[in-house]
Amino acid sequence: MILSASLNSRCDEKCELCTAQDKLYSFAIAPHSDDFPDHNVVVCQQCHERLNDSSTVDPNHWRCLNDSMWSQVPAVQVIVWRLLNQLNTEPWAQDLLDMLYLEDDTLAWAKTGANQDSLPTVDHKDSNGALLKDGDTVTLTKDLNVKGVSFTAKRGTAVRNISLVEDNPEQLEGRVNGTQIVILTKFVKRAN
């Protein structure tokens, strides 16, 4: 597709994701499908092919998001957020996602048009491999020194009504001695 003059000047004739300069395309960000520049990003042929074929996710190609995530263009921020969510099993992608800040309306756009089926689900499992869910009761399998306060959470302590830490399968939150703490899942077992 021929780029509009406003897209051409915005991107400086470079892919807004990886900065390649060959064969540039306009890519509409869902749920929008129009040619309005604010709803489109400029991508090279490689990025265009990868965005159109979600069955093959190449983590190494998307390392370029390390730079493009700082773009001031909301459409670029939206596509970067969605790609990092698809790649969040990669430690580097999770780190970038943790650093990425989106304004509320931009984040709402990113979540609205995201293919929720393509976003990985995070399973939290206890030390025995049992699946945990919000509201469960767990028992500590080891004495834990609690950082920031002056007590040790003793082995065998029951932690009721836990909350799972979203996007981190190794952490959960719960109250011990009246204090809300983060606990690693490898140090708990689900109570029957």
C-alpha cells in the first residue's frame, strides 16, 4: 500500500518497529481498519509478514521492540504492547513489558483489539505441581524471612485467600501475621 504523506513524514521512511528501510507498508491496528494515520503503523516487509501470520512468532526478530517501545506514537505503543504480551514467555520480553508504560486510553485500545486467544495464560503451580487459583489456601513448606519486616513466616503456616500475581507464575500474595507479602510458589503447597 502507498503510504500517505503524513505516515511517510512520521516514520522518516523507516519501519516503526525495526527501522528497516525496504518496502514499507501501512498496517492498521485492530479494531481499526481504516487508512487514518493515527490508526496505522509503518512496517517493513518482514514485520508485515510476521504480523499477518500469527502462527509463527520469531522472538529474535522482535528484539527490535526494545527500541520501538519508546515511540511517542500511540499506534506503535499498542502493537508493541500486544507483541510483548504474545512473547511474554521470553524473559527479555517480560522485562520490556514491565518497563512499558501506556496512557489509560492507549492501554484500553491495546487490550480492546488484542486477540485474547493469542495471549498466553499463566498457570501458577505449587511445589507439588498442583494448580493454584485466587482464593485458595496454601501452607508454607519452608521458613521464609520476610523482607521489610522483622518476622519469619514459619513452615506450616496456612495462608488463606491467596491472590495470584498476574503475568508471573512464580509468585502469589497472601497475608501472614497481618502483613500482605509476596511468596514464591515453590515454597507452598495447596491445602486440600
